[in-house]
Amino acid sequence: MDCLTLILLFLEPMNVPCLTTHQPSGFSLHSCSRFPPRKYYYVNSAMNWADAQLYCREKYSDLATITSMDDVSRLQPDFSYSLAWIGLADDPKSWRDSMGNDSNSWRSSATGETSKTGYKKWSVNNPSSTNGNENCVQMYSDGTWNDAPCGLYLSFVCYYVTNENKKTYVFVPTLKTWTSARDYCRKYYTDLPMIENNVENTEVFSAKPANADPWIGLYRVPWTWSDKTQSSFTNWLPGDPDNNGGNLHCSVENPFHKWNDITCSTKFPFICHQAGSRAKKTWLD
């Protein structure tokens, strides 16, 4: 190995052991220390979240990604502020306006993947992410869908595939959380159902009693960093995120580095980060 190769290996960012957190869906998020560590830059210019992101991508690497207490310890503002943008957002275009194909979009319990067809059957004004914690999906008694807190105790529908490769749906009246319902279906059948067309929705609807509002196999993992990553590390204020009013899809930190969700169009100073990579990324949004 020549000297140039050794130098390049030294400069290449490395991940040290990660903390893995398993989400209610079974989807894992990681919180890692990073070497070389990110450098943070506070920008004392009031912009909305999107403009702050653009500025950071032009001048540095991105709007700040913060994935550990080690990152928090290196946040050193050089001016006074009340709130400052960080790079965490839950873009509704990825989960409310369509089924989406992003990190925070709706996924199938059976595959962990986003919808292949984009089929949806939401009830009026849903999905809404009311109180910022509705990350699992139930079917209403009329066959439409509603996003709901994953910790609710509801009946559920499982499916299995016959020897003729036909999906068969089974209603289970026992009340369970979404995660427990998923685990039950995986143990005794195949999984909670992913519904990709109107025929499948009608079959699930027909499998349940008329007044039942059971869990189905849709979930999502909200909040993605501007650099397209997700992390198990959070530093929210108590009670946040709460999506109060239904339009709080971006995040800020206070002078104690605690986070709050807020309307993306508000103007605040912001934090950029410079990653340790050798080449500057080109962003295509």
C-alpha cells in the first residue's frame, strides 16, 4: 500500500459502533458517532427553512444534522438567538400528498418497502399526523384509512398466501397495539396486509365485521435530516413534536439545544454543518 492510499484512507469518514433502535414497525434506525466529526456553523441571518437549506448546501455541506450528544456538545453559537433552524423535517409531500417513496413515506409491514402502485384510500382530511404521533394505519368501518398512534389497542387483520398463491385475509378481534398485532400476524399467518389496489382493499374490508376499525400493514418512520438520513437520536422538548395546527413540519433548536417542531415558512437564523468528506455533494431535489 503506497503513501497516497494511506492518506486517502485516513481522510475517508468512518463510522464507529452504532446504537441501533428498533422502531414499532421493525425498521431499525442507527445513531452513530462520526469521524471526522461534523463542524457546525451558526448563521445569523433570518431565513425560512428551505432558504436556509439552500444556503447551507451552497456554502457548507447541509443544514445541520445532529445524531448524538457528541454532536450536541460541539454546537457553539457565537451570537444570541431564541430559535435556530436545524436540518430535521417531515416533508408532507412524502406522506400526506402521496404515498411517497422517501425515508418518511408509508411502508408495508410485510416488506418494509414503499407502495409499488401508489394506491391509497384515506378518509377525509387524512393522513393528518395529529399530535405528531400518528405513524400507523387502521381501516375505518367504511373501508377508508386513518393514521393513528401505534400504541392504540385495536383489532386487526392478518393475511396468508395459499398454495394457489392467493392472499387470504383473517380478522382477529383481540385488541393489540400495531406492533403486537404485526408480531401476532407474523407468528400465526404471514403479516398485516399491505393494500396495493381497490380489489385488495375490498377483500380486507370484507374480512372484518361492519363496525370494526382494525390495524392494517402500513406504517412510517417520520422526520428525516436534510442530508436524507434518519437517526434514532432525538432531543425534543417535552411534548414535542406535536404538529399543533397540522402544519409543523420543520424543526428548530433553542439555546439549550432542545428541539421543537414549527412552521417551515417562519424565518430564523440557522445552523449549517460541514461534513468530513473530501468531495462536496451535488444536491438534486
